[in-house]
Amino acid sequence: MNKKLLWIPAVYALIMGILLVATIGFSYTPIPYDHTIEDNTWTVTYKGETWEVSAEEHVNQALQASLANNREHDQWNQDIVLIGALLPFVLFALHKEHRPFRNKVPYGAYIGFTLGLVVLYGIFSISTHMDIHAELKETIDYLWEVS
């Protein structure tokens, strides 16, 4: 490999390392929500605030929040996989002569296709995260009022 291109795997390893350590090691997701159910008490933590409600009385909301939290976790894991798959194409786009498919695809088309994929997936991912967050926020607001 050309020494000029060593920055590509280094940047890739740094970005993916940070994302993987945050996601796997610290269970990071973009929504600051956590909950536990013990002895019929549902403890909810949202944005640093913690409160308790009866799990028996609010079982529907507990299930809704758990489902939204699981959907967010799954979406975040999907984002990590797609970032890992698309990041090399983005990084190689900065080196015109070393990009993949350089003999088959013109540079402009490669850039357009790569940016198109990044933008389309970004729109999909951000809108999905926002929908999940809105659903969870609605449940959390309800629980905050009844606690």
C-alpha cells in the first residue's frame, strides 16, 4: 500500500473503534433513556432524571417504552454496520486514482453514487431516530405526569 494512503485505514479504524467501543462497551444509543422493572416498580431514567411508577398499573406504557428502546437499539446497530460499510468508499473518494471501480466507473459517477447513498441513508436513519424518539418522549411525558 502506498504510504500516502495509510491515513485511510487509520481514520477508518479510529472512527469505527470509537463507535464500537461506545456502542458495545458503554451501550450507547442516541436516546438517553433507561429503565428497570423490579418488584412491580418501574424505574425510569430519562436525560438524567429518575422516577418510579407502578409497573402493574402502567404495563402498556412499559411495553411501549421497551419496544421503542429496542427499536432504537436495533436502528443504532444498523447505523453502525452501514457506517462501517460506506466509510471506506467515502474515504477512497478523496483519492481519485486509488478508488475502487476506477476502471469501470467515472469519478463523477462514483462521487455521485457514494454521496447519494450517504444522503439517502442519512435521511432514512435520522427520520427513523426522530420517530422513535417522539414515540418514546410521548410515553415518558405521560409517565412523568402520573408519577
